[in-house]
Amino acid sequence: MVNFWERLLQRFQKALSEPGIINDVLTMAERNTEVDRIYTASGAIGFLAVYLVFGFGAQLVCNLIGFVYPAYASIKAIETKQKDDDTKWLTYWVVYACFGIVEFFSDILLSWFPFYWLGKCTFLVFCFAPTRWNGSTIIYHSIIQPVFLTYESEIDQVATTFSQEADQVAAKLTKALKPTLTESVQAFDARTSDNYF
């Protein structure tokens, strides 16, 4: 058991020293405060955990953590020529979307529990953790992919039907609204041109 905690601490220290924004912030804090980065990071994590349990706006903080950094990392991944990082972040967003659907139905009950936002934030960080087999990879390969492959043809059929019906509705709306919109734009144009000339 001691070896597990020692290995976890070593991995945590190694992660704090990897190049990136976290390393830059911790280096600056270490230089200015002369406090070792492991204590600074542990204190920040502890403060965040307490805030997510008792703080005002914990829902916002949790959702920002689960959205802002992954969105930033996704943009960076898109701008690289490597495919692996794109796959990693696409996997995260698929799991995030599925989690959002499940959460929509369970959030009404679960959000009343004091540790809900801490648990959700921990889950989201686990999903985008910078490890090869992070939470999103595990969930995708063990739950989402098997379900998708089992029902892929049915899902494709529903998506095709929905797309065709949406196209028909859009065409009907365009046809019905085009004369009205044209008249409105022309009337607006006439009013604005009279005011300026």
C-alpha cells in the first residue's frame, strides 16, 4: 500500500514538472514564494475541493474546469499535424456529451448532495487526465463503443430519417418565409436609406 502512495506521489510530482501552463504557473509561484510546487499544487487542489463542496457557484466552477481546459487543448490539438491528440480529445467530447445527457436526467436529484460538484469535477478531470488510459478512453472503449457498434445501423437509419425530414421542414419554411423576409428587408432598406440620404 505504501508503494502505491509513493508511486502516486512520484507521478504527481512528474506531472507537475511536465512542460505546459501548469508547470509555468508553478515555476513562477515557486520562485516568488519559495514554497515547493508540490505543496502549492496540493493546497490549490485542497482549496478547490473545499470550494466545490461549500462554495457559491460550485456548479459554474465545475463546468468551467470540465469545459475550458479541454476546449483549449482541443484547439491546440486541431492545430497540430498529429492524429493521436485529435482522437484523444474527440473521445473526451463524446464521453462529455453522453455524460451531459445522463446528467440532464439525474442532476435534479444528485445536485442536492453536497459532494456532487466535487465528484463531477473529479470525474471530468479523470476523463481528460493526461494519461494514455484516462477516464474518457476507458468509458468509450468499455461502454460507448460496444453500444454504438451494436446499434450502429439503427442509429444511422434514425439519423438519415431525421436529416431528410429536417431538410424538408427547412425547405418548406424557406419557401413560406421568403416573400415575407424579402418584403421586410426591402422595407427596412427603404427606411434606412431615407434616413441617411
